[in-house]
Amino acid sequence: MFSFALKNILFYKGRSLTTFVLTFVSTLLFVVYVSMMDGSHKSMLQNAIKIYTGAIEIYHKDYRDIGGNEYLIQDTSAILKKISQIEGVEAYTSRYETFGLLSSKNNSAASMVAGIEPEKEKSLSSISEALTEGEFLTEKSGNCIYMGVELVKKLKVKLADEVAFIGAASDNSFAADIFRVCGIFKTGSFEFDLSTSFLSRDYFDTLMLSKNKASYITIKVDDLEHVEAVNEKIARVLDDNLESLTWKTLMKTMVEAMEVDSIFGYISLALFLVVIFFVIMIYGFINVSSRIKEFGVLRCVGISNSNIFSLLFYEIFILSTLAIAVAAPIGGYICYYYSINPIVIEGIAEMYKDYGIISDEIPFDFSVFTLAWNILLIYVLNFLSILYPYFYINSFRPIEASRHV
């Protein structure tokens, strides 16, 4: 039946070419679309984690729900020592965050002011890379404040200007100071740049009485895919009043948004595949309908129904294999190339900044596993497309089919 199917493919050149083109186009578009969608989601996640949020963060169990200085982490040095011994942890640091009022000569704005360890932050987040003016913090920066560009615009200040700070120290006492603007950053996340500023912990701890205390501890892991396993190890060494949360919980809103986007993306893709499936099936049905007499003669000379099915199967198998053999390397190369050299659309980050888009790049995701299941799905759809034509042929008796015009 295989050689017979090959002869039929060469004889019915128009049908064979059309089936080949449809399979080629559907495979290529499917592979590229899924790669672009997965790449966009991974890029959004990695950018969000890279800006400031860690892969894992450790909190007092009531800090996120209730908040307040009563639920700060105490004795952070002891906890950090335990974390340093856990396999899979690449970097870690403690942060002290508070909300206060920043004021320039003529303007005021509420801001989250965070005390950070500058050198450790360089390996944990991208806030140092987001520098646009001035300089990033050092351990000896003193009262230098590192501010988001939108916050700077709101306060109408510039480098070397002074801003007054009023807030509450870690023991709920009154805290106030004058900071000097030494650096301005722009991450591209509008809300973050509008509401965040940083100081070196060495100085900030003295002002806020927060030595060896932390709002939370943030952790970077070697491999984001293994974050759950690393988190389980961390949870085992923590006291009962502490909890460790992964990015899936910390960025639940973003995760849910990506899941919804994926659902709509796959719905759109499914509609596309359904259209392709019916086009291939209908075209195959039309061609089978024109070959009813041929199949009737074959059945009259003793060819069984199972052999007829094998004939149709081999025809679609050969055509699908040839089309996919051409489309898969091309699609794979496109995905690989654009995973290294993302497509750049100028202005897209500015247009969608409120949705967390911080880059004009549209990256692709190259994955052999994704490529394999995409190809397998096209195969399955093509094989399913021969079922109805097959049952239609069998609806004719052999003699009736052999006389069909």
C-alpha cells in the first residue's frame, strides 16, 4: 500500500501540492506563533522578577496581610546564614522598606523608601542597571537617595537637590531627615518608577533603628524552573513564624494575567487549526469523491476496507512528513534566531507601560519540546482529516462505487 500511495501522490499532483502547502503553512505558523507567545510570557516574567521582586522572598507570616513594624523579621543575620548553606540559592539579601512622605521645595509625594545593600542588589535586581543620571548607591553613600524618574518628575527635583523625608522608624518613633538626590533610575515600569526610592542600608538602618531587622529577605535561585524545590528546602530551616513565598505567589496577578492571555492565545490558535483541519479534510473529501470509481474497482478486485484506509493513511503520512520536514527546520530556525535577536517594535513599551511592559523587544522562546508537540499536533489533525472521506467511501457498495461517475 505504501508504494501504491506514493504512485497516487505523484499522479494527483495538484491535490498533493495543495495538501503539502496547507500542511507546511499551518506547521510553520503554529510553531512560530506558539514560540512568540511563550517567549513574550517568559520575558514579562523575567523582567518583572529582575526589576525588584525576587524568585523567593521570606516574610513574617503576618507581614503581607497585616503589615506594620510588629511583623518585621528579627535577627536577619542568623536567617541569612542558614540560607547561604542551601543548594540552588545563587544570591540573597535583606531589605527594609517603609512608606513616608518625600518633599521638595514646592511638591510632596508619598513613596516607598527602601534600605538596600547596594553590592548585593547588583546581582539580584536590575535597579542598578536602570540608572539614567547620577550614580548608583554604595555602602558609603550616606544620605544619598536613588529615585525613580517619574517620582523625580513629580517632585520637580534634579541631581544634587535635597528632599525632606518624614516617616516612622522600626520602633514606631518619629523619623525625619534630609536626603540628597544622587541617582535617578528608569525601569520602564511606570508605577514602580513613580513610587520607589532607595538608600544604602548602612545609613538607613541608623535612621530607622532597623539594624539586623528586615521587611523581608529576597532570594535569587540558580534555575527558575527549580524554584519550588529550593523553596521547600528554605521552608524547612525557617522558624514557625516565618514563611517563604515563590514568585508564583508574589506575582499572582501577573501569573493569572499570563494564564488568561495564554488561554485566549490558544483559543485563537485552536480556531486557526480548526480552519486548517477542515480545509484539508474538505479538499481531501473532494478528491476522494472524484476517486470513488477507483476505490470501487480496488474493492471489486479484493482490496479490503483496511487496505483502503492504509492507502489513505500512507498518502497523508507521506505528504505530511514531507511538509513538516521542510517546515520544522525553518520554523525552528526562526524561533531560535528571534530568541537570540528579539524583534524590536519602537514605542510598544511606552504604549503598554501600565500593563508592565518594560521593553520594546518581542522575544521568542526556542524549545525542542514545544517544537515536537506542535509537529505532533499537526500530524494528528492531518490523520483525523482522512476519517470522514474514508467512511464516505465505505458508504458505497463495491459495484456501485465502480460504476460511479
